[in-house]
Amino acid sequence: MTGTIDCVAGDPVRPVTPLGILVEQLEAIVSQAEQAAISAELMSKLRTAYQLAAGLDPYVEDCTTAESADLEAIATCTRNERWSERFSDGETVRQLEQEMLSGHVEGQALKMFVSMTRAKRILDIGMFTGYSALAMAEALPPDGTLLACEVDSYVAEMARSLFDRSLHGSKIEIAIAPALETLRKLAASGETFDFVFIDADKKEYVQYFQVLLDSNLLPPDGFICVDNTLLQGQAYLPNPSANGAAIREFNRVVQSDPRVEQVLLPLRDGVTLIRRVS
């Protein structure tokens, strides 16, 4: 993509995290309870439950370091794009949506993880519009590099245009191809990465994980950070969707693999931090 990106009014936002869905449900319950004849004590408890849930994300946002102007630009353009009218130009049609954006708090967490691990080579599996990639690149040293995998050429071009406005964008290279294809090429050429972020096709999460460890793309003491490992609560609720079932299986596979240790954090839609043990 060249020239100016046209950021217009985008699609409505919908809750896609366990907390966001909980807040929406509690808001509806409080509204219904206000029309019903329930005790003042129960009404007070319902309002308190709603306030506890509804106030958490805004408070966490307020207490987190502000995003850079470059990250804010990516977030704004992503929110304002009409994703409901966009589809992948590849063989497999993929519906894109603004909720795929990692966002402010998760972006700052990724920057912190990169700084803490002193990573110099990062692999980003599933770039979308580039928010997470640029957040991590901002924490890389001047000679650090990030390879971002993205299957959709439209968002890859959009991200590249936004990266070109940033002082850190030159650290990022984009590979436009199915992620597994890129991973296998990297493995065949003997590449290794200190830090890997996974946020792509949920049904392929297990395969990404296995290729990373089986091929030594991730060396001992290397880290993997995985997004959406709660997937709107479907990881633990009954009757999950196909993606929910895939995430549940991924979590089981990671938990049972003796080559790693991991912690699942209730950040946004669930973030699992994995370390390959020596």
C-alpha cells in the first residue's frame, strides 16, 4: 500500500474477552432486575458485581504506560476500517475484524516481555495490522529484528505503510504466506528465535507449537507468548466452537509437554507465556 491510509468510521465493537462478555451479561441482568420486584439487598449485590467487572479494564488501561503515537495510529486505523466488507485475497476466505487487534494493555505487556527476556530475534505468527509487531519492535535493541508472518496481503500492506512511519518499523520484515509454510522454511534454513508471539489460526496452534519445538526454531530458554488462550471463556465452558475446542486442545498439549513450562495469564482474551526448559 502506498499513499495515505483512509481511516473512516468502522464496524461496531463487540465484546470478545471473558471479562467483556461478563460485563455485557451483568449489564443486562442489572437492567432486568431494576424492572423486577427483587429485594434491595440483592439489587445492591448485583450492582456491585457489575461495577467490579465493568471498572476493571478501564482501571487497568489507566494504570498502564500509554501507547506510543505510532501504536495509536495503528489502533485508530484498525478500529476505523470496515472489516465486515474485507476478506482475504488468498484461497481461503478469512473474515477480518477489528477485535483481532492486540490493543494497548497487551501491547505494553508484550513490550515488557521482550525487554525482560532481552530478546533480539522475534517471530510474530499472525501479524494482522501490525500492532503487536510494532509494540515488540519498540522494545528491541537497534540491531534487533522481527519477522512477522501474515497470510493476508491487504493487512500486510496496511501494516507496512504504518511501520514506515515509525522509527522502529525498519526492524520488521513481513513474510506473506501461510504461517506453517513460513515456519517450515525457517526451520529448514536453521533459523532460531529468542521470542515467538502466536496469534493466528487457532486450529493450527498445536502445529505451530510442535514445529517450533521439534525443529529447534525455539532454542532452550526461548519464550513463546500465545494469544487467545481463554477464547471468550470457551477454553473452559461447555459446548465450545471449533476454535474454542482447538484452544482447549492446545492448552492441554502445552500442559502435558515436558519440554516447556508455562503460565496462563487472564490478560484480555488469555495470554500464555511458555519457556522452553534447558
